[in-house]
Amino acid sequence: MGQAVTVVQKQTSRPDVLRFETNRVLSGMGHDIFRSRDEAVGERPVDELARRVFDHGNVALVQVNGNVVTVQLASGGSGAGLKELLEELFIYYREGVEVVIPEGASAD
């Protein structure tokens, strides 16, 4: 269940700043900035995105504005794998994960 997000990585003028454009609006019209994983406390898609990006490691800042995600890497950090992380943000059921069917619902 869920669909992959289409992500295009755009060049920036700074090697420590990565910019990703998605085909999904992630923050509505809001502008969200996370300076640490501890700031991503909500249940919105942008909060989950920030947690996953910080869990990736070597990240100093995550900024989301509409469909644009900007990541500032920590010193010596690498953005390898971040594009794929964003692409899989809305894929819920993966190989080996048991699909839970609510009681009384049809399995068909």
C-alpha cells in the first residue's frame, strides 16, 4: 500500500546543501524547519520525514516548504541514500511485513 514519491535532486551552490523536489506537497503551505530530530515531535508527514532524514545520519538541518525538501549536511556528512529515503516515504507495506486486517473487514 502507498505509492512511491517521485523525487528530483537539484543542484545547489553549496556542496553541503541538498535540494529535493517531490511530486507530493508535504507541508501544505507551511514552511517547516527542523534543527534536530528532537524538534520533529508531531505526526504530520513532514515530522516523519525529518525523523527519517535525521536517522539517516550526518544531517544538521531539514527544511520543508511545500514539495521542496532542503537538507543541510553536518560536517563530513553524505547525502547518499536520501533521495531513495524520500521516494519510499509513503510505502507502508514491505516484503516480510504482515498486513493487519481490522476485525470484521473483508480480506478480499
